Amino acid sequence: MKNKLKIERARHNLTQAALAEKAKVSRQTINAIESGKYVPSTVLALRLSAIFELPVNALFELEEEDWE
């Protein structure tokens, strides 16, 4: 799954730690999502979309292998 979390975080001038605090997760979780090592839960994806005021599919996008 691709994500634009790092791009949106930079656009909003947020550090990983600041975003983590807003999303109520650890900085390591934000880092893992940004690096593609962790797929967030539905609840966390919805929290992140609310923080950035974007639809979930503007932040996260399925890749071909996600359909297999």
C-alpha cells in the first residue's frame, strides 16, 4: 500500500512526533507507516484523514500486489 503521509506531514509542517501525538500513536508507528512497513488500522487511517482533513483514499492507495 502506498501512502502520502510524509508529503502531507511536510505540507502541514509537522514532525513525526507531533503527528503521532495528534493521532495518539507512537512516533515509531508514524515512521513505520511512512516507510511502508506497517499498514494502519481503519481507525488510525480515519484519524489521520481527519487530522489532514482529507479523504482516506487521498492518503492511502492500494497497489497491484494488494489485490493478489
